[in-house]
Amino acid sequence: MVTPTHYSSIPTLDYSKSQREGPERDAFLHSLRDILINIGFLYLSNHSVSMDIVNKVIDYAPKFFALPQEIKDSVDFTLSPAFLGYFNVGGQRVVHARSGTEGPSPISETREQFTFAADRDPKLAEGCPEWAKQDGTGLWPPEEVIPGFKAALVDYYEQVEELSYSFASLIAESLGLVPAAFEQWFDKDRKKMQPRVKLMRYPPPTDPSNPKETGIDSHEDRGFLTFLLQASTVAGLEVRNISGEWLPCPPVDGTFVVNLGRALEKVTRGVCMATSHRVLSPPGPEVRYSVPFFSNVSMYVRLADADPQFPQEVWDMYKARQQKLGRPVEWVYSNMDKQLAGLTRLTYKVKNHPEMGMKYHPVFFREVFPNGPPPKASKINGVVA
């Protein structure tokens, strides 16, 4: 039995305090360390992303989803080798649990989303491994249909991307490492990486009496860090603390919700904790909009190579948490963690979207599914990684 934790709401950190030397910065780093080890979620206020561009994105979100369906379908993600574009989610999805097992979820997820990024080289040169081809150019609606949309979203993308690397250095420092400790997990040339962002629309449930219809079922993000902009006043995000309680994480003006992904958990050998969360469909008639930015590691690293040299104080905090949870202290990597991250990432994408694998990665697809495609392969069966 896990004893109740000391927190019953999501804490807030003021990013501006980390940008100047002195007692306030020291306090910021001390609080961040506790959040990383024991909570895994926080609100980040007074961040470095321009509020003008944030407000543009908030304004564009409902405008994009209000476009005629034929316009949205013209940028459907199945038309993109880079898995970028529009995706209308409905029905059961495939779940990849911590154990790496797969299976249909009893939860029916309903939402629309548009995945975007700054354009990248898809690395289609002869001799490039198949998994190096999953980055590329996005799909965008015509400029005349929604003027300024692409420019605003790419501007937002680049600013949050810069914040993500800055915040990674603060994480390292708070854990007693040098600020550049996590640089080894990113490409030196940032333009060789392509984090993903999603505009998301959560409508009210089609059947309010069905408790198994929701926005997103309980999960942990696979990447390094997530910076979530809650782009409307409609709540729905919930976070599970280590006592097993679901805590509301309502929208707060001027903040990002930051949560730790599985990749960060793995490169810290479990010290940083990826936390389960979910999104409940709004009760209606209001619609929820949100914009998560997913940072990730380089495709050319192996997570199982991690050997962080934390001070004893950090290891002691980690051990105390594991003992409270009744979990083993020794971190064990899976076989997938011993593979290059790019290979692992494409494997998940092809498993979640076999029809995309057949279309764009046929040789790789046959390696993932040597006995042929799974029954009823359909884009509604998965979520883009």
C-alpha cells in the first residue's frame, strides 16, 4: 500500500526565476528536482515563448478544425511519409504498455488532431537506413484557405523547441549534473531533429452515458519532454500521482503543462518519472483544444547506453520513491531500448499504422509483420507516435 503523497495538485514553477543567478534560481532547481523524481508534471509560467505567438496558435486551433472536411482530408496524415497531417480518431486504439505488449483498448477514443513540424530533410539518399526516412515535409492547407496558419505554427514550433533544450539543461543541473549532460542524447545540429506538435480538438462524447468513451486513455508519453498548451478554458486533463489518485490539471493562462516522457525516464535510469495521464472528453457543449509539443532524443542513440553520474543525494531520493511504490530500485532496459532510437520509433509507428508501413516502408513492414498485415489494419487503430 502506497502512503498518500504530499501533493494533491500540480505544482507551478516560474521559468523566469531560472534565468538569473541567485537564491530564486537555487530554489527553482531544488523544486524542479523534487518534481522530476516524485511528480513528473508541472505548470511552467513566465516561459520564454512569445505570448503573441501563443495567442495566435490559440486563435488558429478552432479555425483549422472548422475548415470543410474535404480541406482537412486533403492533408490527411496517410498522405505523408513523415506521418504529418490531419487525423480523425475514432474507435479502439492499440496500446503499447510499459512492458512493450500490445492489445486493443476497451476505451473508445474520440478526437481530431493535426500533427505538424518544421520541414526536415527526409534522408532519402541511397544507403540511408529505413528508419532515417521518417522525418520530412509536412502537409498544410492552402494559404488562401487559412492565411498565416503555417507561418504562425512554425514560429511557435521553433520557439517551443528552443525552450525544450533550455529546460533540458535545467533538468540536468537540478539533478546535480553539468547543464550540458543531456546534449549527448540530441543531434548537435538541431535541424537534424524533428520534434512533433499536434493541434488537438476534443468534442463532447457521442454517448455521454458510455464511461468508456473518452479523449485519450491513460498513457505515458514516449518522448523526452512534452510542453502542453491548453488552448481553451475547457478542462479534461488528469494526472495520476504516485498514490494512484487522479488529479485535475485545468487550464491556467500563460502556462505550459510540462510532463516527462519515457525517453527521459530511461536516460536517467528511472530517476525522472514519466507519469500517467489522460484526457476526458468535455461534458459539452464546449469543445476542448490543446497543443502538445513532443521533444525526443536523436534517432542515432541507444537509450540503454545511459550511465548518469548523479550525486548520492539524488540516488537516495530515487530509492526512497521506489521503496514507497514497492518497485525495484535496479533499472532494467528492454531489448527495444538497446536498439537505435530511430529504429524503435519507426517500429512503433508501423505497428500502430500498418497501412502506412505497407505504403511507405514496405521492406521494413515485412520485418515487423513477417506473417502479413494484422487483421482489419486501419488508421483508426493507432495513434501517431
